[in-house]
Amino acid sequence: MIALITGASSGIGEATARRLAREPGAQLVLVARREERLRALAGELGGDVLVIAADLTDEAAPARIAAAVQERHGRLDLLVNNAGAGWRGTFGDVGTANLRRTMEINLDAPARLVEALLPLLRASAPSAIVNVASTAGRVARPGSGAYSASKFALIGWSDALHLEEKPHGVHVGLVNPGFVATEGFPQAELVDSFATRWMVSTPEKVAEAILDAGPGGKAERYAPRPYRLAALARVVMPGLTRRVLGSGGGAVLGTSTGADAADRAAR
Ligand SMILES: NC(=O)c1ccc[n+]([C@@H]2O[C@H](COP(=O)([O-])OP(=O)(O)OC[C@H]3O[C@@H](n4cnc5c(N)ncnc54)[C@H](OP(=O)(O)O)[C@@H]3O)[C@@H](O)[C@H]2O)c1
């Protein structure tokens, strides 16, 4: 199985690479900006690992990645669109500039990568795409509107793509993580409090969900599974959900969207 994972330099992407490396015959392609991180991981995993350092928001990145995969393997069985980021702030404070940069990495980048790799995925069918969205793509919280907008959009696009690619033998799975402690999303406010620590999961659990949503797998997985109740509550009890999120719950949960490594380094 040839599997490409974006955002493999940390968090959920790194855990997914480690998990996929244990699959028999797995040959990985690791993509992110921090090349040294990818090379260190590739060295640790051993075997046939292709490292591609790329900023996925660059215009030329998708074509360059597709050419490298075509040249090295001539096929692709699994594409995991995991790279993503979020920057906190109310719309009144951070405005459309924040919306634009968030949509660029969380929606445009995976869509452009799929566009470049779809011919190879179809030619390799049965194959799969797994898009890593978020429970925030079902329920919006104060302070992370741009992030939620990007993940709502990613989910809508993935649902359509699932139906469109089925006849071509390309399974499209969706994974919606809840709160997961990673570099970009440390969830510090939740982890620091005994009352909320239980809500925070691990990248390894999400990696298992990504495998579940991979080739021949599920159309949608929450990780951990109980987070689907938050999405359900938003649909069946919208008024109550808004009241909870607009009060103390929103204040706590609204602080959990992090920034990517480059942004953190700049601060
Ligand atoms: N952690 C959570 O609570 C949580 C919850 C729901 C959904 N998610 C989603 O899960 C995914 C992974 O997040 P994470 O928690 O593992 O965060 P993370 O540790 O910050 O990982 C993000 C990954 O994306 C890569 N990335 C970011 N911008 C990129 C760009 N422009 N080009 C290429 N790669 C880029 C980063 O690599 P480089 O910096 O090396 O480029 C990094 O490997 C994201 O889509 C996120 O929205 C996370």
C-alpha cells in the first residue's frame, strides 16, 4: 500500500504515519514544511519512505507532489489530507484576513492536492482519500469561527466527493477529531484542569480512526466516538447547544484552537 500523509511532521499526521508504517507492505510518502522533522521520522520508521517538503498553500506544491509520487511509485492507494491549522480570535478582531488564511490551508490546500492526485488515485482503484476535518466542522464555538467555517466547508465538500468518487473506486472517508493535545492544538486550558482533562484525546486514537476511514472503510468517524453526540446535539437541540456554548462552556471550549508551528514561532 502506498500512502501519502500530509502534516506528518507532528501530532495526528505523525501518529498516522507511525500507525500506517505497521501495516504490511506499507510504503509511505510524508509531506509537511519542516523537512528535518520528516527526515527524522523517516529514519526512525525505516523502509521505503519518500519525504516531500512542501508548503501546501504554494501554487506549485500539488503538481510537484503528484509528479514525485508518480515517478517513485506510479500509484497511490491512500491519501490522508491531515495538514491543517487554526488561529484564534473573534471575527470582530481578526476579520476576513484570518478567514482567508484558514480556508487556504484547511480547504483549498486539500482540494488542490486531491485535484492533482485524483488521476493517480482512480488509476490505482480501489483506493482511498481520508480528509481530517473536525467536530468543529459540525459545531461552532466563539473565537474559532474561521476554523469552523473551513472545517464545515471541508465536510460538505468531502460528502459530495464521497458520492462522486464511489463509481471510480475511490473511497472518500471523513474523520472528525474532538479535542486532541498536539503541538498546534495544545488544548492547554482543558488539559490543565482536572474537570476537563478527560475531554482531551490522543493523536494515536485519531490515527486508528483514520485507518477505519481508509480503503474500503467507513464514510465518517468521530475520534473519540462520543464526540458525535456534540454534532447530534447541534442538530436536535440547537437552542440548548447555543446556550451552553454561549455561556461558560463556550468560554472554555472556545479557547482551544491553536496556531501552526510557524505562527507559534513568530510569536
Ligand atoms: N488537535 C486537535 O484538537 C484537532 C481537533 C480537530 C481536528 N484537528 C485537525 O487535525 C489535523 C492535524 O492537526 P494536529 O492537531 O495534529 O496539529 P499539528 O500538530 O499542528 O499538526 C499540523 C500539521 O500540519 C502541517 N501543516 C500546517 N500548515 C501546513 C502547510 N501550509 N503546508 C504543509 N503542511 C502544513 C504541519 O507541518 P509543518 O508545520 O511542518 O508544515 C503539521 O505537521 C488538522 O487538520 C487539524 O485541523 C485537530
